[in-house]
Amino acid sequence: MTVDVSFENISIDRRSIIGDDLELEEDPQTVTIDRWTGPENWKAKFEAESVPNMPSPQEVAMRTELLNATTTKLETQLAAYQHELYGRVTNELTNGALHAVAVEAGGAKALLDSFVTLGLSRAVDNDDFIHAMLYGNQQLIGDSQIVQSYALSTTQPITGANIMINQRLVIGQKVDQRKAAFAGLINHYLDAITTKTHVEDLDYIANARRELDLTVRIAQVEGQPLSTPSPTPSPTPDAGQPTPTPAPSADTNQVYLPLVER
């Protein structure tokens, strides 16, 4: 008995099993369907005992042509689905539900860039790596880079193995890689400031990393009232003399807070 599997009227697989001849009174196709998974379980028998029939050279050529045509159709349809998806994501990032998140990502990047430019200005000017990660093509990923990536993916052709690429995962991988590299650079300079092997233009950056000098500052906060000392009478200030600081009121406490040396 032989089973032939065809697609678009082209045989793609033909297998035979050797056994006793059968005399069928019904249509062979109907009998095969009924007995394929029935008590006879021809399916299991074919899987265990059948042998493939060698196709003719003409069948080989037809199968190859069918495979290529079917693959092209599948790639075209899958690419159309991906282009549609990327277009929807682009619209959501620019005007839809994802716009607020995109703005937040862009603002976080801009804030970080500003802090680094202010605090490590000498490093930014002299180090090409950190400069490239702020202003070059290796900079941290922000909202504009994400929108641009999806917009380009909407128009670029998608063929072959590219169909299996998820743009969201690609962007996430770039974000992680650049974030790790940027954090490593910043920590390198902060450690160098701590060990005094690198000096920035702003002295308070080095002082903040090196030590904290405690000073006294009086803050007025709500709390248990304290006994109010009798204020010292102050004469009317003459011109050029500073006005004395008023004494704390009865509903305030004195709290001492540290200040960072500037």
C-alpha cells in the first residue's frame, strides 16, 4: 500500500508499506482515512514500517520549485505582518498610548547627559569614549532612537532569517550594553576622583566624594514647643549694621543638619 502526500497537485512525499493485498469494496481514499487512526491504526504502522519511494528527477525539480515558491509567499506575508506591527508601534510612540513613556525615557536620558556634562566636564572634553556615549552614534538609547529604529524597520525589506528578529529585543539588548558601558566609565572617573588621580573643574565634586564636614544649621520644624528664652533687646539698628536674627518661636525645635562643603 502506498500513501502519497501532495500540495498544489505536486507530490511532496510518497511512502509504501509492504503487506498482504487488500480487496476494497469502497473508495481507497475513504478507507484509508477511516483506518488511519482507527483500530487498525495505519498511521502508526506507516511510521514504523514504511519506506520512502524514490522520486523521479522531474518530481525532484517540481518539489524544489514548489518549496522555493512557498517559502517566498510565507516570507512576504510574515514581512507584511511585521511592517504593520512596527508601524502601529511607531504611531503609538509618537501620538498614542506609548507617547508618555517615550517622553519619560527621553527626559531621563537628557537629565543624565546634563549631570555628566556638568559634573565631569573635563572628562567629557578629553575622553573620546565618554564623549561618544553622550553625543556620538554609541550614545544611550532615548525616545528618538527608539522611534527611529521602529520607523526604519517599517520600510526596510524583511527576508530570510530577518523574519525571526524581534526589534523590541534588539533595542533592549542595545540599551543594556550601552548602559553597562556608560556606568563603567562613570564609575571609573568617580573612583579616580576619590583617589585623587583625576581632578574636575568643579571643586565641590571632589569634596563631595572625599569628605563630609559637619556644620551647624538651624532648621525650624513642627514639634514639641521648647521654652522660649527671653529675647535680648536689640536697639534700633544704625545704618550699616546687620539686623539680628530673631529667636525661635515657641512652636519650633532646633535640629542640626550636616552640610556638604562647597
